[in-house]
Amino acid sequence: MGSPAELEKALGVSFEDKGLLRLALTHSSYVHERPGRVEASNERLEFLGDALVGLVIARHLYEIFPDAEEGRLTVMRSDLVKGQSLAEVAASFDLGDYLSLGRGEEAGGGRTRPSNLAAAFEAMAGALLIDQGYETAGEFVLRSLGARIQQ
């Protein structure tokens, strides 16, 4: 596992609040094994990031395909923001290597589990939104999904 600075470099971002970066990488299994010592998991950031990713992609598709009908835009957005797509993007950053997992989740292959990777990507986007605002977080999402958008 690399350092948080190495992850930031790979992601192309630098968090002002390193606590948000740590929180984005904290799985609920880690919290459950450390009652009273670790307060929260990345689930709330995942919620926020999910909404952000959907909005950023929807807006981008709306702008680059001005003649596309709503149904086609919906299909394209769905393909881009589905869990498997986000998990593959997260894996390209080796995001799973940085997750704080409980022992059981670790032993069960949690670092490579697509649902954990997709959740971590969304949590990272949510953390960036809080840390640096919509523009920076949106740029991160578009940069991360850029190759998939081109396809």
C-alpha cells in the first residue's frame, strides 16, 4: 500500500483536508471493528459522490451530444455511472490498495470487490466536492471517466 500522497498524485488531486481523504477510504467494516476509535465510514460521502457523478456525467453528455434524445442520453449516462464502470476506474487508480478494511472484509477479497471500489470512487468524488467545490470535483470525475466517455 502506498502513501496518501501517492494516491493523490495518481488521482491528480491534492486534498486540503486530509481527514476527508481518509474518510473516503474508510469502509464500514473497519469502523465496526473499532467502536469508539473510528467514528464514521465513507458511506455518507459515497451518497454525495453518487449524486455528483450522475450530475456531472449527465451535464457533460447533454453538452457534447446536443441532438441526442433523452432516452439515448439516459442509456449513455447509465453505462458510465454503473457500479462496474466505476469499479474499473477505481481499480485503474489502485484505489483498493488504500482502503481501510476490517479483517473479515480484507480476508474476503474486499480490496478488489467491485462494490467496494465503486463506493470508494464515489466517496472520493464526494470528499472532493466538500473539500474543493463542484468545479474541482467535476473535473476529477470527467478526467477519471474520460476514456469511457470517448467510447
